[in-house]
Amino acid sequence: LAMLRMLRHDFFNDRLELWYQPQIELASQRMVGMEALLRWPQANGQFISPAVFIPLAEYSGLIIDIGNWVLEQACLHIKALEKQGYAGLRIAVNVSMPQFRNHGFVQSVIDCVNRYQVKPEYLELEITESVVMDEPKMVIDALQKLKSFGIKVAIDDFGIGFSSLSYLQQLPLDRIKIDRAFIRDLDLTAGEVITETIINLGKRLQLFTIAEGVENKAQEQALKLMGCDEVQGFMYAKPMPPAELLHYLQQQK
Ligand code: G
Ligand code: G
Ligand code: MN
Ligand code: NA
């Protein structure tokens, strides 16, 4: 648990960073939003992956404080971008199960949006299938409240979990994020069929679709033909700190 102690220490000493990865609308090729991704820098210049420390934070309960900080940073970042002439960009924030379980989660999200006077539709929450399946009723209830306030909801890593498709109708979703495993395998029949099926499912349910992990032109072209709405991946941009993101936006002009 040495790592947890370090994480707690670094978090309370303001050493976690929130980076942003652009999300691009395929039709216009314009950046329309970004995903916020935690980074934990180490003294040696390396980073410990969130895939490693988020589970620790979840198990210890630290994720509640970290999650609130992430939401706050995201709201501050939306406002900062607005002031710099980039209004209308959406920020997607990953939310994990203990945050939903925490009493007052819904209100704390709404308070955060109000405190920073962010348009609620510019904030999107990303939840995974496992969060939904863990406690469907509670999660659906919480999401409905957030949705009626105007906050957007995306289902993350879609297709690799064990969700029942019936929940897709009950969830107040706006967007499906197609897991990058299917995009990686787009050149194989299985990847192609699954990706196309998810995009068509989105169309029938009137949900936007975004493909994760897009790394090359062939994948982009295939997704365009299938009618996918948005893309995110190393081909466009890697996750980057706020100053670098601003630079990226300036170059897009
Ligand atoms: O950025 P990277 O690929 O290293 O992220 C690895 C995992 O960590 C992803 O599944 C991502 O959803 C998760 N993650 C990154 N930032 C956050 C965060 O702020 N909150 C939560 N709950 N998960 C995050
Ligand atoms: O699980 P989630 O979708 O929240 O995780 C997003 C993670 O995917 C981030 O850690 C990010 O670094 C990673 N990622 C983003 N774009 C690409 C990509 O094009 N290829 C690969 N392999 N990973 C990516
Ligand atoms: Mn995500
Ligand atoms: Na994902």
C-alpha cells in the first residue's frame, strides 16, 4: 500500500494533472470536445497509469476526493477555454462506481456546474457498462437527474463489458463510445461487423457514436462510411496538458 500512500500524498499536494484528448467530428473534421484523463507524474519523469492507480483510489475511497477535483478542473478548463475564444467545446469526464455510490454525487456535480457557471450540456459523464450493471436502478436514477439538468452521458468502452442491451433503452444516454479493441480490429471481419452493428444500434436509438483509439486513415475512412459521428485517437492527438491543448486549438484555426 506504499503506492496508495504516495497517491494520497501527491493528490493532496496538488501533483495530479488532468490532461485532455481531442474528440473530432468526422463530417467537419473539427474538434468538438475532449476527454479528461488523469495523469500522475513521477520524479523520474514517467507517469503511473490511471489503469493502475484508479483501482487503488476506488478501493480506498480516495476516488471521491479525486473525482470531485477532476470535475472541478474540467469545469474550470471549460471556462478558461471560453475566455480564450474557444466556447462550445464539451468535456467528458470518467466517473467510477464509488462516486455514484457516494451520497450527494448528483448534487455535487450540479453544484460544480453552477459554481463555475458552465453550460451543463458542455459537461459529459462517461460511465462503463460495469457501473451500470453493478447497480442499474441507482445508476439510472442518478443519470436521469443529471440528464434533466442538461448534463450529457456517454457509455464508455462499449461492447467489451457485459451489459444487457435492454439497459441501453432505460439509460438516459447521449453517446456510445465504441471500445478501441473493435477499432483496432476494423480490418478483420469481426471488428468490422461489430463496429458497424454498434453504429447502427446508435442510429436506431438516436444516440451519437464516437470511435476510440483511431490510429490511421483506413480506420477513419471505414468509420466515415459506416456513419460514425466522432473519433478520438492518436491519429488526431494524444492526451495533453491544458497549455498544449490550447496550442493545438490555435493551430486548428
Ligand atoms: O489515459 P489512459 O489510457 O492511461 O487511462 C486508463 C484508464 O484510466 C481509462 O480506462 C480511463 O477511463 C481511466 N481514467 C483516466 N482518468 C480518469 C478519471 O479522472 N476518473 C476515472 N474514474 N477514471 C479515469
Ligand atoms: O477507458 P477509456 O476510454 O476512458 O481510456 C482512454 C484511454 O485510451 C486513455 O488512456 C488514452 O491514453 C488511450 N488512448 C487514446 N487514444 C488512443 C489510441 O489511438 N490508441 C491507443 N492504443 N490508446 C489510446
Ligand atoms: Mn473514457
Ligand atoms: Na474507453
